[in-house]
Amino acid sequence: MTEYPCTWWEDTGRQSTAESGVTRMIFRNLDTGEEATKLPPGALFAQRRGGAKGHDGLSIICIIPCGDGTTWWRIDGRATNCTMPDDKEHRCWVRHGSVGDPLHVDKAGNTCGAGAGSIVVDGFHGFLHHGVLRDC
């Protein structure tokens, strides 16, 4: 089992241009002030625009390992195996906590029958419990 301690970041609103001409968002670590364009597994941030929102009106993203890289898990979004896709009130993953907190994600709340609160992508199946992302 691999563990990734979660860290909180913020979108600075600035972008950098890579050698290939691709622009990337610049994030700042809320604890250290470090800036980065590539976030590590376990990094968390509130998406500036769009996306499904949680109880606090925020849309929280968690960076998870995927294949040879990473991908975004939209914790407040819909699971691909959601059993109630037309219901706008439930959450496929129930997020406990907000920015700066050690997040915990489970099925304790108004939820659907999709899974057990885990996230599954290419090469990763795990849970975010008490501020730690764990691969099972």
C-alpha cells in the first residue's frame, strides 16, 4: 500500500509557458509558499471556475497517480458508475472538510450506490481518509 500525505495548494491565477509552448497553471503550496506547475499525488486545491460544488460551495480537486503520470480527481463531481445521474442533490463521494483541513472522503451522507467511496483510475485504486491518499 502506498500513501500520499495530502497538501493544500492554491491556483495563483498565473501561468507559465513550457518549452513546447504549452501553458500551465502555477500553484502555490499553502504551508510552504513553494510554487509549482506540476503537483504531486495527494495535492489538493479548490478549482477556480466550473465543476460540481460541495457543501462549502467549492469544487475540490485531488491529484492522484494514474498510469505513468497523474490525473485530477474532482471529489465533488460525478463518478462514472453513479447510480443516480439525474439527481443533483446527492454526492457520489461525500467530502468532509474544506480548504486547509485534513479531508476525509467516504459514503456517509446523501450519496448514491456507486462504490464504497474509493477512486479508481488506470493503475490506482484507493481512498482519501483523514488527509492521506492511500492506494489499496
